[in-house]
Amino acid sequence: MRYHLALVYCLVAVQSLLLGQITESFSPTEFMFDNWLGDVNSFTVNAQGQLQLSAKEGGEASIWTEIPENTKHWGIDISLDFDPSNSNQIRLYLQSDIPASEPTNALLIELGESGIMDPLRLYTIEQSDETELGQGISELGSQPSFRLKVNVIEGNLHISTIMDEIETLEGVYAFPQSSYMPRYFGIECSFTASRNEHFYFDNLVIDTLPVFDRKPPQLTDVNTRAETVLLQFSEHLDSNVITLSNFTLIPDIQVTSFRFIEEKLLQISLSPPLQPFEQYELQITDISDWLGNILDTAFIISYVPIESIHPGDLLITEVYDDPTPSNGIPEVEFIEIHSASHLDSAINLGDVTLLIGSQNFQLPDMVIQPDQWIILCDQEEAHLMDIYGPTIGIDNMSRLVNTGNTISISVDGSIVHAVDYDDSWYGDDSKSDGGWSLELINENEPCASRLNWSSSRSMIGGTPGESNSIWDEDMIVSLEMQLIPQSNQTLILKLNKSILPPEVSDFSLSTNARVTNLDLTNLISGVIELTVDPPLSPSVEHMLTIDNFRLCNSIAIASEDFSFNVPSIAEAGNLIINEILYDPVIGGEDFVEVLNTSEKSIEVSELWISNGRGQNRPIETNFTINPGTYMVLTGDRSDISLRFNVPNPQWLVEMDLPALINGEGEVILYRIEGNNTIVLDSVQYSDQFHSSLLDDTEGISLERIDPEGSSLETENWYSAAESAGFGTPTGKNSQFRTRSRLEEQFAISPKVFSPDGDGVDDFLEISYQLASGGFYGTVRIFNAAGHEISQLANNLSLGSTGILRWDGSTLSGAKAAVGSYLITFEIFDENGDTFRWQTSCTLAAKLN
């Protein structure tokens, strides 16, 4: 639908017309639509005193007014709270032969087109033929708000825009001589239904005399180097009248040349060079804009040497990704960066690119000194953060993702520092919900990732612009590397520290294969994917050697060798459940340790673990468990590392572990093949598996005694030794013991045992081997005085082979005294045939 609104003036407007000038401020108390003709419902005057589009649906609407003969000036404020486009655009008719859209003859300016640039475009219409004369230099594609000025000066059309009090000359064109009577000025809006109230206009001025800018150009920025000074002005300068005499530098420095980099950006060259940190007075005289407005000014400059930025010179030290609810800091997302104290000179942030997710932001020129903090946030919120220190506002800074994000700072494409964080880094569930920042712990460990970050301890939730609240220079993170063979042609290398990008030549293999490609997509996260060719054989052991690696701060890493086998599919018995912590201390995490008893490497990403009560979890991690090594599954690697001695932390695998039931429960390790479930191992555990001498089993793991023994046999499990810290995740079990074949019907091992929890001979095993099943047995233990102190079995149904265990406890549950004991083993069958066997043992203890 097309709207046409003819604009007719009230008495005041007519008087202004007779005087050669039209001014309209659109005052809501004075402006009346009663004196306007046309579809007045298409526009309104709002409470802010603006002419506002107010159409009911999408289409076009235009308003027109008669203008004085020989008009030489047009001025109007334009504001759009959307990005203009082909469907939502403005046409300002400076002059037209009729007060309607699609005139026969007109001169007009258009704003709005496809793309993101959206310059002003100047057109003429002659006998209905439209011709473009040129376009402006400003990009007005993002919610533009500006004043448009058009002057006719000495036969030329000067078009300029004013934004933030800075006037920009958009272009100068020969004023077209019209063959028609230029009688009307018009505003035409084309709009969609969603933009029908989002065009605003104000302070219309139309005059028969040019309205000149009487303000001199302003010096808005100065960038000083040893041999040059870069001067940024608020508007275009008249380059035709500038000479070397316009510049004086005191003391004893000559301005030898100058050049325009842009029409508002001027560079002067100096001789001799400025001395570092000395102060000089720069005098500028008789600099003028294109209208002859003259600038005279003098100011002090100083050259601060700028150091090249290398990895580790500039660090990301704090991330505030979820500011709500606030604990005191404004609810503003921010990133804090810090120039390292080891720098000898200042650095210029203008060389730095900030990457948030997939978006790049070039930082502005800003010289910062060593050991200085800078806050980065969105431009519109910078005024809320500058109370904490130097703050850089970034236009349309992308939002920080709460659940994880990659942030990096780079120079010329080379990463200086990077962080790939997620909510688990807080280490405190109550703080990950908002209002607390993540802080770097030790700036001397810039390449460490998760272990070098934690939540702020500041009462206000963070420390923008100052040293971090959790700073600890004694916190050292050891480098860990883990090689995971995924297939016969793909290897995954994981590191807990970030490194500089490696080369293919940094890797070598012991066989005739070689590394042909590196995928560094997840390098910031410490993950490198290697492609190998030709395919590796699964029947031999391979070795990968890495060399020439450097940490993110350029520190060299010693070469390292990794032995590995190509992974195979797990079959029943290849992997066994070797240790279980199902009742951790309050606040602690469960864990399940798996041992590879086969002679092949097994990739575990296709495996599942269940608690037997409906909670089934995929392991879903790139991890290969090699022959004779362990994998420990847990919900929090750092918790297990904190509470136990973990000799091989690279074998800790973090996952969503199903809840392990206290008291008694089940753990099942399996994989799915088509519609079939292949159980690899399962354990039905109970508190009865623990030593009866323990008053409390909280925080104590159950260890498998013999890897070759049955998972379902009670006597094959026992409490982890106290001397081993009540758990041995990623290490050999403290109660490990291999059972050899029985050479006689009955045997005990060891003859001397010491149930003191040190992991050495903590219990006595009584093994038996019978000709067949169907027997029942009773086992009694007597002290030297002949008194029965314990009974291990009473008419117990026996298999053909088995093991019974004595942990040194008495019938009352107390620990038996040191000394010699007699063990009797009576067996009988249903026919009443009875057999008796006895032997002796010694219960010992350490001497104090």
C-alpha cells in the first residue's frame, strides 16, 4: 500500500517561507496536524518532540512541503532503531517538481540497501530517468542516528553528516541545474510491517543561504612514535593550505615532511628522533577545515618505546561471563587482560586482536605499561566499569557463553594467550550460577588450563583492574601428555597445557609409517589429532616421539616417547573392574577403576557403565587403555587427585558416572553390538567385602585382590590399605595378590600375617581343592590356650575349589592378639563321611 501526505504550512510556516527559511522542531505542544493535508495517520509527533512514522502496516509513506526558491541549505536529524535495508529505507527529496512519490524531476538522497555498509547515495531524476551521482564515505548500516547537512556553495553540493559532534564530509558534487521549478522537499519512508513505527526525524531546517560550520577542526587523537606523530582530526582538513610551517616541535626537533593517510588523519615526520620518555611541546597553527575554520593549539607529547608483543607478554587474567545476580560488580560481562611485569617497555594494544568464540575484535591504539590491568567490555557498558581502572569499550562485543567459550588474544594471527573455559573451572557449584568471575591463579603458569583457574574469592565477586584474589605464585602445574590411538590411522594427543602450533616434522614413528597431517582445531583445548600413513599394524607395539614442542609462552618442552598399540574391540574378560569407591567422604566423588588384563589396546569411547538400577552411562571419551594399565572413571578428576595419591593422573577419565549405591550395589561394564549387550565385567559389591575391623568404610575403596580371580567372589575383594591412603586409583592395588594353582587339598597363605592396614599381608587366605562338589565345611580358629576365638564357616556349602579369608577378627569383632593360632577345617558330605584338616599360623604386629 502507498501513502501520500501533502504537507501544507500553518501561518508561522508561511511567514518563515516568505523570509526564505523553514524551521520545524516538531514540538508536541505547538505542532498541529490540523494544518496538514494527506494521510495524517501515517506520521505522528511523539512525546520526545520527534516526527515519527506511525503507519498501520508495511508499505510506503511520504510527506512534502513547499520550499523557497533558490534553496541553498537542507538540514534534518535522522534516527533509525534498526539496520536499514532495501525493504526499510529513506529517500529525502531535496527538491522535486511535484509533492508526490515518483516525481518526473527531482534531486534526492537515499539511505538503505542490502549488505551492512549502507552509505548515503545521491540521485537525480530527469524526465523520470534516475541517475546516481555518487555515494558517501560513512557506513550507516547499524541503527544510524545522525544529522544530515546539505549546502550549495559556489555551484557545488556539499553533503555532510554529524555523529557524536564530529562532522564528516560525505562528498562534494556539481549542483545539477534543473530545467523544472524545484518547489517541494519530501521525506519518503519504505518499510515492512515490523518497522512501521521506527523512523524518526527532527529539527528540520531549509534555507536560501548555506548554513556554514563555524567550529574549527578538533584534534581527537595523537599517536607518538620515535620518528613520526599521527594526528587524528574531527573533520576533513583543507590539504591545499597545509605546509611544514604549520607545525613546530620544541625543543630542537624539525618536522621534515607530512602526508595525509586519510582526509582526517595526518602524519608528520621528525628529525632527529624523539628521545624515549622526554616531553616535547607540539604547536599547530593555522590548520583549517574545508570551510576555512582555523585551529591553533599546543600540547605536550612524549615517546614511550613500544615493545613487540610475544606469547606470554599479555595475559587473559579474569573472565566475568555470568554477571547476574551481582555480588557488587556491575552486571556487565568483562574480560581482564594484564601486561606482564617482566616487560621492559610499554606495549600497544592496537596490534592486538581479541577473539571471542568465532568473532574477532581489533583493539584500539592504547599504550599500556608493564604490570598494568585493562578491562574489556561492550562499548555501551564501559562507563560502568571505568571506575575499576582503564577500560576499553568494544562495539557490539559478543556475549560470553556461560557454559564454555574460547577467548584468545593474538598479534598478526599468532596467539599470545588463550583460554578455553567452562563452568567446571569454578570448582564451586554455588558460584557457577552467576555473580562470580573466573580468575587466573598463577600468572607464571599462563599455559596451564583448568588447574590454573578458579572462582574469585573477592566479596564483590571479582577483581577487575587489580591483582586477582586467588593469586598464588607457588601453585605449579606439571605438564601431562596422553596419547590415545583411535584407529590404525588416527592418534589423539592430549595436553593439560596449551602449546604453540607444532609442525608435522615434530612427530616421528618407530615404524615405516609417518605423521602426514595435524588437525589443530582444538589446540587451545590441548587436543591435537594426528593422521598417520600407511595404516599402523595392530599386531606390533609402536612408538611415537615428539620433539621441538614449545609451551604457549615459548618455553621448550623436552622430547617424549609414547609406546602404544592400535586399539581393538573389547571382549568379555579383556577389561575387569579392579577398584570401587562407592561411599566417598562428604563432598567427595565416586570412582570405578578398570584394568586391561588383555594383550591389546582398547579404545573405550564405545563402552557403557551401569549401576544395575537403571542408570546407564556412555563413557564417550577419546581414551585408549593399554595392556596392563588402568582407567579410572569419575565425575571429577580434580577431586580424586586431591583426596588420593594418583600416580598416573592421565588415566583419570571424567564422565557422568552413574550413582553408586552405598551399602551394597552393582557395577556393570559393557558394550553394545547391534541389538546385543556384551558384558565385559560386573561386580555385586557390599559393605561385607570390607575388613570387619573397620568401624567406618566411608572414603575407603574396595580393591580386587587377584585380577584372575572371580569378580563375584566375596573373598576376592578387600578394603584398600590405610598406608596407601585408603585407595589406589591409577596404581597397583594395595591388596594385590596373585593366587597360584593349589598343589594340595588345603593350604594357607601367608603363614605369618599382620592385619594392620599397611597393605602387606593384611589377611590370611585358606584355600581348598576337593575332588568334587557336594561338601559342607566348618572352619574354626583356636588360640594357644585352646579357646575358640573365631569361626570362618559353619556348615558352609563348598564348591570343588574356593578360598576363605581371616582378617584377624574374633567372634566379638575385636582384633585378635599377637600370637600363634590353630586352624581346623572339617568337611563332610550328605552320606555323613567326615574329613578333618588342621594347621597353624601366626598373627604378627609391628614393633613400636
